[in-house]
Amino acid sequence: MASSTAFLLLVAALHVCCCHAQGGDDGAVSAIYSLGDSITDTGNLVKQAPPGAFETIKHLPYGVTFGHPTGRCSDGLLMIDFLAQDMGLPFLNPYLAKNMSFDHGANFAVAGATAMDPADQFNGRFSMPFTANSLKLQLRWFKDFMKSTFNTDEEIRKRLQSSLVLVGEIGGNDYNFALFWNRNVSEVEKLIPSVVQTIIDATKEVLDMGAGRVIVPGNFPIGCLPSYLTAMASPEQSAYDSAGCLKDLNLFAAKHNAQLQRAVAGLRASYPDAAIAYADYFNSFLSLLKGAPALGFDEDSTHKACCGAGGKYNYDERRACGVEGAAVCADPSAYVSWDGIHMTQAAYKAMSRLIYHGRYLQPQILSFPEKNGQT
């Protein structure tokens, strides 16, 4: 398994995207609060990073489709942005931003964040060279924010009853650290119960604060990502499925998702008055790959990074997107992958439709104002 510390840091940093609920309020969603990693981060990492750190996402070509860099790990918008648009709400500002409005929610997600806290991560089994932005820290930010914004616990509960809270996607970086630290898949599988329990415990805390609508997303089929396809390439054709993805890695991600989905079902039984849904990132992504041509993507580029350099998957850890030697494709909207790790705006938009307007939110706890519909 080829790897390097530089690649590990890059992967971790970058991985680091009106409601009627069964139970909960029947009114429109007034705010969205989000915890997670780079799939959802709208600028916290770049606000937090010291000068000279994580420079690539602070500059073009990141944000090229949006028109300027925003701190998002993509060429443009993320799933959370399309979800907010469809609910008739403004984009979520990052919590660490100053002098910005949080009237309609806040984003606590940080690129590179892990579910488990670094202090007890993996019980010392793996060396963790980066990230202090765990789910535990984000949850503390969330609680501090709510307490500083509202006067009483009852006011917080009232606000959360009319809000939507996303807990994740998170946990992917817990596995990235281990997998790219030359650990085999079977060894990393031992982490799944602890990672899942950490996510569920955080979700319980959110629900105990009064959240009426909560979405907990699963992990992606990581065996389909250009970064993993490059780093863990196999000479054996049998290692790949019919979609060209690495079987073992996708099976691993599926095991995480199965445990998480069962745990989310348990939450529904414990919190019958709340609407709690599992967002199936895994199967929605596979559906996107299968239907890529019909969705407007280049069929020959579904496993290639738009922004990168060299190789079968246009991904090279030494010449990653934003680094000298990397180039950007002419049309990001024709690509699923932006930088080999994250998706393009076009792919995130397609995923948002598949999940929030389709059959990959289980159960479907969202409805949207008629004037907005699908973005």
C-alpha cells in the first residue's frame, strides 16, 4: 500500500457536502446547523489555519466555478449549499467567520475533522499527525453558540424544533489516517464500532438539546475515489468491481454504513418525537456513477480528477490540485471528482437531488417550499 506523510496530511485536510417531519414541528425550517468535515465545511479551516498552511484551498482554482475561493474544498458549491437554497435559506456561514450573519444557522464543520477526539484516537494504535477538530470540539462550539445566542435552554429547544441539524458526514478522516498510514483494511475495520458510537453519542446530545429534525449521513464508496484508486491500485482485475471501484474499500465503507444505519434506527426508537434520517451517500454516489452520462458527466472521466496531474486517474499526491504542475480541466461540470478527494459542484448538486429530493434520505423527512423546489 503506497503512502507518504505528505499524502496523509493532504487527504486528511481536504476530506477534511420547509420541512414536514414525522414528529417535530410542522413549520418551515428556520435554520440549518451542520457538523462535519470538508464535505460540508464552508470556510472554517481557512479561517482557523495559520498563514502558510492549507494554502491551496485559499486560492484558485478552488472556487473557480463560484468565481473566487471560499474555503470550500471544491470548484464551487457543496451539498449543504444546495440544501439551503432549496429550503429558501442563505448559505451557511462558517462559525469561525467574523461579522457575519448566523440568523439562519451556522456551519461548524471543519475540513480534516475526525469523529473521534485526537486525545483518545485509536487508543494509541495509530499515529495521528494532524487535526484537533473532532466532532467533540464542533459539538462544544455548537453548544457555546446556542447558549450565547439564546437566553434559556427553553429558547434553544424552541429554535432547534424549527431547525435542521446535520451530524456529518464525518468519520471518513478517522479511516483515512489509518488507511494511508500503511494499515490494512481488516485492521482499520476494528475502528468502526468506536467511530460509529462517537457519531451516535454526538447525535444524542443534539437531540437532548431539543433538535426536532436530524440527518446523519453515511460514508462514500471510497473505493471509487481517484485518490484511493491511485494509492491502492491493484494489478489484479478481480480487485475491482464492474464500476471500476476497489471492492475491499467499498466493502469496508459499507460495513461502516451498515453499523451507522442500525444505530440511527435505534435513535428513532429512543426519540420518537424527533424526525431522524440516514442520508445514504454510498448508494447515491453509486447511482450517480451509473447514471453519469444521463446526468451530464463525461462517461470516460467518472474516476478522474478534474484538477490534478498525471496517471490513470489524473491524481498525483505530489502534484495535487493547486500545487505547481497540476492543471484544471476545461469543464469541471463534466467531472464527478474535483481534486481526486472531493467532488465538483455539478456532482454535489446531483448528489443533493438524489438524496434530499430522491430516495436516498431514509426516511424522507424533508419537504421544500414550492417556490424553490430543486436547484
